[in-house]
Amino acid sequence: MMHPEKDAESAQSSADADTPPIDLRPDGGLEAWMVVAGAWSSSFCSWGWINSVGVFQEYYEKNILKEYSPGTVSWILCLEAFFLMALLPLIGKLFDRYGPRWLLLVGTFLHVFGLLMTSISTKYYQILLSQGVCSAIGASLVFLPPLNCVAGYFDKRRSTAFGIVATGSSTGGLIFPIMVSHLINNIGFPWAMRATALLIFVVLATTNLAVKSRIPPNPSPFSVKEYLIPFKRIAFSLTSFGNILFSFGSFIPMAYLVSQAVSVGMDKNLAPYLVAIVNGSSMIGRIGVGVLADIYGPFNAWIAVTYTVSALILSLWIPAANDASIIAFASLFGICFGAYAAIQPAIVAQITPIEEIGICSGLYFAVASLSQLVSGPIAGRTLEASGGSYLEMKIMAGIFCLAGATFVLGAKLYATGYKPMTKF
């Protein structure tokens, strides 16, 4: 038997289905796919950029910031992920009230400006502010609005559309590490960052031109209460907390895989390609999980891939001590991590009324930003405390991922009336 809370949410969703203009989502057509293309471009420049942090962790440790510890350096990269997600509740509310246009324009400027300032930075605090704060805020502004717009165009094919959009971040994560590494070696760090900023500017121009919203403005005033209401829904609270734990654990391999590989003897010219391998293989997961989620349900797909990530970290990354095993882990982890990242907007939409999609999506991603803010520094401190051994860090990452997957399983069971085999 379904819970009253779930019944109320279902009733709300039914009411939404009777309210124009969102009731007849086209599930295709030129305009809808143009929005998907614009969202793909924003994903390329936001999470695609963040997914390349492993290259910068290794470069900063060995060059510009070599006098700082790995944990201190990781604050720059963790701040990028933090600001990308922490501002999303505010951005979601602004989207609900005003739509995507000005958010995209301001975000494009800040993202490009921050990277240009990074190119002339030589001090820790300068890189922290330009790359870790300014560029990340811009990335946050261009990330969420296109996703919300996609939700207004697709219903039955929503997970597939989100899966296609999510390949943008894996494509960016594949291109940016290789591009940055080669450009740094050939023309130096400053011009490498300027070239990257130019590429991002051109791609985000596509986003600004292609993205439009079918969701009518909701000009309600700002209120603290409306940020608390979603957490009164048990399914949303369990899902969000599970994502906090999983984000903490999964960000550790993203940040430290390159440096760990170098520590066990991988060639320094080969190691940066691990980031590209992770992100390149993630494209398989991002595309495949959308199709599977439309068939079996987004929650079922999310739970399956997150348990698989936990198993990979605990069974493959821990004993990995040579090039072959590390590359194998990077490939398999990339497939599953890509699937996890791609399905997140769909699981939020699964448990959220459409008129609240902006603020609820923002809250879901924002609470996870807290774990990503501290996961790198905590992992760095763990590494230092263990005398340079990565074992304790790997165990910690696997346990957090396992716990996160279990909480989301609990959310699915609660929402379906404890029916584990139900499509959801």
C-alpha cells in the first residue's frame, strides 16, 4: 500500500498533467532537440570542465603550487565542484521566476572571465579565487537552467534526453584533460588556459542561442520555508542524503586517481590520460543508462550503478598497483560514474512536481556540494596521516559510496510501498 505522502505527490503530479502548457510535452521535434543540444553544450562546459580536475591536481602539486600539500591544493578543485552545486537552489529559484536567459548570459561571462584570470595567476589565493570561485560560479549558472528546460520538453523519453545531455560532460572530460596537458607542454600554462577559455566561450554561445523554456514563470517571493518543504518528503530527503554520501566517496577517485597512479610507478606522461579514460568511458554509461532508466525506472538504474561503483572501488581500485589494473579501473569506474551522473536529473523529476523542478533540482545538487567541498581535503589529510599510503583513502571512498547507494534504495522502497521489484 502506498504511503499518504506518496499519494499526495502522485495527486499533485496528476494535477500538473492537467495544467497547460506543460501537459503536452512534445517528447521530440526540432525545438525540443535544439534545447537538448544547448543543454549538451552547457554540460560540456560545466561538468565537463569539473571532471578534468585530476589533471590540475597533479600539475599544481608538481609546479605552480609545489610548496603546498595535496590536501591544500585540492581545496581549489573542491571549491569548483562546491560552487558549481552550492548555488543551485538560488539559481533554481531564479529560473522558476525569470527563466534561463539572463542566468546563461551572466554565467558565460563569469566562467570565461575566471579562466582568463587563472591564466595570469601565480599565487595560491589568485588561483583559488579565479578558478575555484569565479569560474565555478559561472559554470553553476550555465549548468542548471538548460536541464530544467529539457524537463519541460520531455516526458516518456525524459531519461533518454537527459542521458544524451549528460554525454556533454563526458565529452568535455575527455577533451579538456588532453587539450590542457598538451597545451601546457607546448605553449605553457597561461596560454593553455586562454585557449580553453576561448573554446568554452564558443560552445556556450550555442547554449545561449538554443535554450528556451516551456515552463511558465512562477513569480512567488523568496522564502526560507519553500527551501525546507521538499525535505519534508521522506523520499526526497533519503535520496538527497544518499547522494551526499555517494558524492563524497566518488569524488575521491576523480581527484586522486592520477596522483595515485604516479605513486605506484605509472609514467607521468601517461597518467593524465586516466582522466580522459574515465570521462571517455563514461559516455557509454551516460547514453546507456538513459535507455535503461526509461525501461526499468530511473531509481532502479541509479541504485544498480552506484552499488557497482562501490564494488569497483573496494575490489579493483584497492589492489590496483600496475598500469593495466589502474586503466581497467578507470574504464569501468568511468562507465558507472557516467551513468550515475546522467540519471540524477531524472530521479529528481521522478519525485518532484514540475512547478518545483527548479528549486528541488537545485537543493538536490546543493546539499551534495557540501560533501564534495570537504572530500578532497579529508582524503588528502587521510593520505598524509597514513604516510603516503592510499589504502585508507580507497577504503573510505568505497564505504561512503556503499552507504549512499543504500540510502537511495531506502528512498525507492519507501516511495513504492516497499516493493523492491517495482519499476520506479
